[in-house]
Amino acid sequence: MNCEKFEELLIDFIEGEIEPSDIELVKKHLAACQNCSKKVDEFKEIRKVINGDTHPEPSPEILARLSRIAREELEKDNVPFWRKWFYSPILVPVLSTGLALFIWISNGQKDVEYGPDDAIYSTKVMAKKMPMAQEPNFPGVREEAVSNLESNQGPLLSEEPVSAPPLASGKKSRIEEGTTARSGEPAPAKEMIAGRGVKEDHEYSRHRDEFSDKLEAKAIEERASEPKIEAEEEAFEVGSLAKGRSGETEVQGFQEVKQRSNIPTSYTYTETTYKDKLDLGLKQQKEGNCEASIKTNEELLNLTPPPTDPVKGKAYLSLGECYEQMGEWEKAVSNYKNLEEISPEQAAFAVEKIEYIRRQTRLLKQ
Amino acid sequence: MTDLAEKKEPTDEEAMARFQNGDVGAFDFLLHQHSAAILRFIMNMVTVNKSNAEDLLQEIFMKVIENRKKYDSNRKFTTWLYTMARNRCIDYLKAEKHRRYSSLDAPLNSETSDGPVKLEIVRSKEKNQEEKMMNKEIRAILNTGVENLKEEFREVFLLREIESLSLKEIADITNVPIGTVKSRLRYAYLNLREIFIQAGYFEEGQIAKGV
């Protein structure tokens, strides 16, 4: 065995892990080679130094801290998962975001909704609000419609208030524009709608694939079918407006109508008027002012429309009594007779009165 | 280890299994068993002061706590523990490489130049004192020698000679074959011997022996 081979086995020898077969060879070499035996001694020396070395112990603070950390970690194992979540910093942002989303979804967009139905609705509204020729956003369709109308009904746009007075005073001028548009236009517009109804298929066949056109067609259909009444109203309005184009004449016309209706009776009576008259007559009779009472009651009976039967009855009774008191027997009898006719409840009383008056007059004659 | 077994104390593996099941006492036992050795290993491995070494020690045992569920009790506990300690030390060395290399040259030179002089003084002392001083001196040389070993030699040497782990375990920890562990260990010894020779120790020892 040479020194090189020995060095390979040196560690095994020192560590005591050498193969038994090699031990003899190593021992033989060590006995022969002073250099190698010196190395082994030195290695053993080094090991002795190392083993004699003292090393510091870790400080008790560190050990205590580690022990405490271990305890805390083990306690975490016993904490249910939801409590970990409850105290985790994730929970608060997650919950608050969730809450915000919930509020937004449930409340946030309530006022503004953009569903397909609403689109239809808004188009419908526009169709109702605006004359057809003024409908916006349908470039191709609009031009076509306008030219169609012009060929059928003559120039339409020329009647529109294209050169209308500038909207200087806001609302008022807008109203004016509205009236002019109305007074000038409604008839053509209506005819246009009617025309549309007939020509609808032809007009829109090219654009049928477009959603917006479908919407418009729908709106037009509805408009064409639905408001016949509206059309009549418009016609009436047109008729009345045709007399006088301005709002002023319209008001005058209204007043005239009102006056005309009041001509047949210069007074208008209500139930209270009859009642007041009757009460006045009865009061005058009580006071002994028979002439005045007679006059009042006769006025009452001459009213048009005539008073109701109960009122008439009371008036005839009052008249009869007054004439009787005054000694005008004939008139008293005629009034009692009227009472007998009109009021079945007092008929017996009236007959009695008449017989009494006749007996009186007979006695007086005799 | 055998002592502990005779005293019917749990093995490291049993203690670790108990710690996994929530026994804090088992962790305290492991801490008591290995903290000093790990601290020693750290101090030799990365050559820092005790305070820094204790920081590293704490980090390593924190990893034991954190990764307790990952530990396979069929594996030897010391292998697992020293693997974590060794990896932490290597990370530390990587981070500190520049500082370490620049600061290590100086003490080595002064040591080698001062060595013989000191030894002369030592020889003039009384035998007991002489031995004490010799030991102190030798330890200083040894520490310097270990410090200056290459990393892979140093870790093998420390694990074998100071921590007394088996060659097989060292192979597992350092993730190399046993043959490599052996050769590294031999190089470590040879390097240390060189340092001792440079320090004049073995020449003197040889002379003393010869006489």
C-alpha cells in the first residue's frame, strides 16, 4: 500500500468505518510510513481540540420565545376556520365590496333603464310627439318619406316653420311654433299617416332588416290604427281654428257660444231660487200682505222651467188662502182646484175648501 | 441519543410526532436537545457573533414550528433539522459573501504572523498554564482554519466532527453521495492540517513528541 491509497482510506480509518480486509493493510502502512502515521496523529489531535472546545449555550430568552411561539401556533390549530376568517384582514374589504355591489345592483340604476322595451317606448313617444316628417335619426327613410309625401300632397316641408321666428322668448315662442305647426299642418300629417298605412310595406321593405326601422314601423302601425278619435279631435280643432287662426279669435268664439246658450232665459234658477220665492210668498201671507204674497206666488208659478209639484202645491194653497181671505172666491176656488189636481195628499183638503167657499158664496147670494 | 433512550425519553422522531399532534412539551424537549448544537453549528458555519447566531437559530426553529406538518416521522429528525439549518446558513453566507470575503483576509494574515511568536511565549510558561494557553491557542487556530475552509468542506467537517452526525446523514443533509462526503471530509482535514503546520503547531508537536 502506498501513501496515495492510504489517504483514500484515511477517513474510513479515522471514522472507524474501514473494511476489516483493509485494516491490516492500513496498519502495515502506518507502521512503515512515518509520514502517514503522523497525519493520523495530527487528525486525531485536531479532533481532540474540537471536542474540547466549548460553545456558548443559546440564551434562555430565545428558548422561551421559541417555546411561546410554538404554543401560539398550536393554539391556532384549534381555532375554527371561520374565526380565522372573521379576524382576517380579507374579510372587511370583501364584505364592504359585496355590500356596495349589492346596493348598486338593487338601487343604483333604478331611474335609468336601457332595456329594449324602453327603446320601443321612447320611439313611440317620439312618433306621437313629433310630426312624421320631423322624425329624426332615420336618414334614408325620412328623405324617402318626405319625397313621397311631397309627390302625393305637394310640398310639405315648405309649410313647416323652417323659417320660424327664432326662439327668443323660450316657452312662449315654442308654443307659438307649436300652434303654427298645428294649424298649418295637421291635415297633411294625418293624410301622410293614412298614406303610410297603405304604402308601409313598400316603403320599409328595404329597411326591414334594421332594428330601428322595425321599431319605427311598429310605432307607425300603432299610431295609424289607434287614434281615430284623436284624428277626429284634430279635425274638430282644425275646423274651429279655420274660422280664426289666432288664439284670440278662439277665445272670442268660446265666449260667443257661452252667450248664445244664455239667451232663452235671462235668469238662471236653481232649487234655492224656487225655495226662496216660496218662502217669501208664505212669509208675506203670514204678515197679512196678501197682495204681495199673491204676486210673489204667481211669479213663482210662471217661472220657466216651472217649479216642482210640491212647490206648486204650496203656492196654490197659499194663493187660495190669500184670495179666500180677500173675498175673491172665484180665484180662490180655481187655485184650490189646481191644488186638488196637483197634490193628492191635499186633494181632500182642497175639495173641502171649495165646498166651504161655495156654501159661503151661496149663503152670501141668498 | 442512546442515553436518552435508556432514560426512556422519547426519540427525536417520537417527540416531533407528538409536537405535530399538538404537544408543546415535545417541542420544548426538542429545543432543549438541539438548540445548543444548532447554535454551535451556526456560529462555526457562518462565523457571526452570538446575537446574530441566535437570530438565525430562532429563524430555524420557527421553520420547525411552521413546517411541522410537513415533517415525515419516518425520516431522521436531525437530518431534517440540520438540512434547514444548513440551508439557512448557506443563504446567509450568500447574502453576506462580499462582507465576509473582505473581512476575513485580515485576521487570517495577522493570525499566521502572530502565531509562532505566541507559541514561543507559550513554551516558556509552566506546564499547566502552558497547556491551557496551548489549548486556547490551538482553538483559535482551529477556528481560523474552519472559517477558511471552503463552504462544502466546512459543512461536512462541522456536521461530522462537531455535530457527530453519521456520514449517511451528512450525505442526506448536503444532498451528495457518501463518497463525496468522505472526500470532502478528507480535504477538510488536510486543509486544517496545513493551517496547523503554518501556525507551527504540528512542527512543535512533532518535536515535542520526538523528544
